[in-house]
Amino acid sequence: MRQLLARLTDHLKELDKQVNELEAQIQRWHQDCQSALKTVQSSALKIVHLF
């Protein structure tokens, strides 16, 4: 029984690590999208001011 619980604990630790890695990737993706959106909005404003 102890061995089973130890394996389960190891598995849960690995899943936790993977979740943390995915969360970091999602946060980076979100920041990249925000930066891209700001760039597009800035460019659109410059175009609007030209007319």
C-alpha cells in the first residue's frame, strides 16, 4: 500500500510540474498577444490620424 501511495505522490508531483509549465507558457502567450494588440492599435490610430 505504501508503495502505491508513493507512486501516486510522484505522479501528482509530475502533474503539478506540468501544470506550472503550461501556466507559464499561457502567461507568456498572453503577454505576447497583449503586445501585438497594442502594436496593432497604435498602428491603426496612426492611420486614422493620417486621414
